[in-house]
Amino acid sequence: MTGGTTPSGARTEQEASAWVRDMFGRVAHRYDLANHLLSCNLDRYWRARAVARAGEVLDRPEARVLDICCGTGDLLLALESRRRAPVYGSDFCHPMLVAAAHKISRRRSQARLFESDALALPLADASLDLISAAFGFRNLANYRAGLREFRRVLRPGGMAAILEFSQPPNRVFGAAYKFYSRRILPLIGGALSGARDAYTYLPESVRKFPTAEELACEMLDAGFHDVRFELFTGGIVALHLARTQAVSTQQSALSGTPGGGKLRADS
């Protein structure tokens, strides 16, 4: 598994993180329009499926839920629509949070935002029941550190949900999607946002990102259990779900070791 996102010209994790923050700041004003247009509105469907799959946790009134890399707040608001309690959202790109705050205000949402790096969340250990990331995990400067941070802030039995672009397993469909993402997407995305480099980065970041199977294995290695993933739209998007190990009363006083989980690919 590669260490993390590698934008052109970035030589260190700090440079990669700074580039990603600046890039998202430049496209924030047209981010929603570009997402919906470039995905033919399928992004709404993908988020809806993620919310449905996390419903077991979301339906618990006492559950604490955080959407990291929340961007303009689309998944955040979709998660909240399933609940009667506030959902938290965080991002390290201030212009994205400003856009999310405007959207939350317009919809009279009770969602709460804070600015932070997903690799160093200002949260106590074992403080969340669900942590989610939609199309943001791929942009982390260190994927393994991100998974460790997920696990750190989740309570025993908590759930991690990662919705992310992936690589279609079908060669014919994969070739067509590759042509679209490398030739068409940068033209349209660049015209809409005025930042073509951002939409050139997108397909490159997907190409370098681990496959669904590889990411699932990394989640197991990070100490998650019951790891499973589901492919959407011919495999261009994957939803990974995983749990932290529940601790029984008898085991609570004992120290455990991570790993030993189960991997499952859902059809």
C-alpha cells in the first residue's frame, strides 16, 4: 500500500498535505456543481448507500458520529437526515468548511463543524461510534496513519466507513472509465472550477490509490475487524465498512493485540 497521496511536485507528507489543502480551497466555490455534473448525480446515490449501510449505528440516539474530510457537507447532511441528534464534521480546508457552514445554515441543520487534520483529530481515545469519510481518505498524506487515527477515536464495536473511488475490475469498462477520467473530466472540471490541475490530480490519485482488496487488507492490519467492502457503478466507487473489536466484560481488563479480523467482499 502506498504511503499516501502524492501530488506532482510534493516531496514530503507536509508538502502533499499543503498542496491538497490549497487545491481544495481553490475549487470550493464550484465543488458541488462539479461533483454532481461529473458523476451524473451518482454521487448522491453513493452517499445514500453509505448512510444506509451505517444505519445500525446512526439509528442509535446516543451514538457519536463524525464525518471527516467533510468538504462542503454533503455526506454530513445525509448522515444527519437519518438521525435526531447532531452529527459532527471536520475538514482541514477552511474554504470548504465555510461552504459547508452556509449549506448547514440554509437547511437549518444542527450539524456541528470544526477545523482539523484527519491525521491528528482533537478528540479523546474511544470517543466515537462512527467515523466516515467520503472521497477524502484518498487525499490523506499517510493512509496507514489515517487508519490508526480512525481506530484510536472509535469506541469498542465502533464503525469506520470509507467511501472512495476505486478501479473497475472489468477491463472494458475500466478502459472506458480511464479515458473519461483522464481526458474528459479534467476539461469539464477545469472549466467549471478554473483549476484544471485539481481535476488532473483526481484521476492520478485514483490510479495510485490501493485497490478495494488492498485497502480492506490494510484495515485488517490496522486492527479492524469484520472488514467488508461493496463496489458501486461497475467498481468505480467502493464502500469499506469495518469495526473495532468489541470488548467483553471479562476481557476489558486484558490487553489485546490488533488483527485477526475477517475480510468479506459484498456483491
